[in-house]
Amino acid sequence: MRRAGTVSLLLLAVAGLAAAGCVTPQDIEGLHTQIAEVQRQVGEAQNQAPSKQDVGNLEAQMGRRMEALLKTEADMQVKLQNLSSHIDELQAKLEDTNNRLAQLSQQIAATNQDLKSFRSAPEPPADGAVVGPPPAPAPPVRSAPGVDPKALYDNSYNDYLKGNYDLAMREFQEYVDEFPDTDLTDNATYWIGECYYRQRKFRQAITQFDQVLARFPRSDKTASALLKKGYAYLELGERSQGITLLRQVVRQHGTSDEANLARQRLRELGG
């Protein structure tokens, strides 16, 4: 529109000059030159300046891309949370497997010791001499009537893995009450704390982990109890106490998996 108006004005100027009788060939040539220059400038401006429709299309395209990026970010957050939960479950299963392997190793060692004792036992007298009475059998391991400790522990742990934390806590507590001196009593005590932790009852979890540390100072669950106690304090917003416990895990159990987890969390916290 601007170009057409400018050209029209120039043409009118030419007509006026012609009517006045004072137009020369040089004037007409100069006007043609100006018209061509105006047309060129207008054409360049139209080519360089995007239209409103182009701008609108670009904004709509950018909006769609932003929505797609936000959706992708949300999906990644969900996947990361699911992966974290799965890693925790795998870690719990690995810990239990390690405990079972340790028990099996102890049983094998005990069996080998029994075999050595049997092989080194003296031969019975050949002359019919009277031998002394056999030694009294060792007292049986304390157990509740009708309760299988292994089955009780396995059921408790399976309920924990299924997320039935209230039921698992009751079963683990029953195990601790009925079998206070077995190789798995410290584990059962620890898993009660884990149930509280999973339910975000961090104060109760700290109290339970303290029981593990107080009653079973030489347990293989000591490092885990310290680590999760530190995590619980961090969840409660008590950063200083949590960092102190994580550093204690690294200092006292430097080669353990728990120490590696503590180091990683300390790096994230900048501590």
C-alpha cells in the first residue's frame, strides 16, 4: 500500500509539471529513477519484515515445543522416582541375601567342626571297660511353641517387600519377642525401623535404629542403621545431625556399601 501511494504521488507530480509546461526529459528520467528506488526499498522491507501471521505461527510452534518439553520433564521425574524405589527394594533384597549367605556359611563351619570332633573322638575301649556317662546334651535353642522362626521371619520380610509395613512390623516384633537371641534378631529389629522409615515416621525410625545400635553393636546391620538414622534426620530437616551420622558411617565403615552411599549423599549436600 505504501509503495502504491508513493508511486501515485510521483506520477501526479509528473502530470503537474507537464501541465505547467516545464517538464524536461531529464526531469522525467529522474522521477523514473526515484520510483524504481522506492519500489526496491519497499520490496526489501516486505521481504525482511515477517507478517503478523508468520509471527503468530512461530509463537504457536514455540508454545507447542515448550509444552512437549515440560511433559517430557514431568515424565522423567516420575521415572526417576520409580527407579529410586526399585533400587531401594533391590538393596533390601541384597542385604537379606547377604545375611542368608552369612548364616549358611556359619552352618557349614559348624558342621565341619562337628565332623572334626567326630573324627577325633577316642575309640571305644576294647576290653569291656566301663566308660563314663555321655555328656549332657546342649540346651535347645529357645523357641515359641508352634512357631517356626524361619517361616515367621520370611513372612515378615515378604510383607515388607510388598509394602504391607504395619503387618510386617507386627511380625518382626513378634520374632524379636519370641526369638531374642538368634542370628536374625538384629535383622528383625532393623527392619522394624525400615518399616517406620517407609511410612515417613522418622522419629520412630530413629528410635528403632538406636535399638539396633545399642543391643547389637557388632551386628552387620550397624552400618545400615547408622546410615538410615542419618537419612531420617535429614528428612526431618535436622541437617547438622544427619551429616554427622553420615560422616560416622564413612569413618567407621569405610569399605562398606553404606559408606559409599553416605559419601554420595554428603557430596549432594556439600558436606
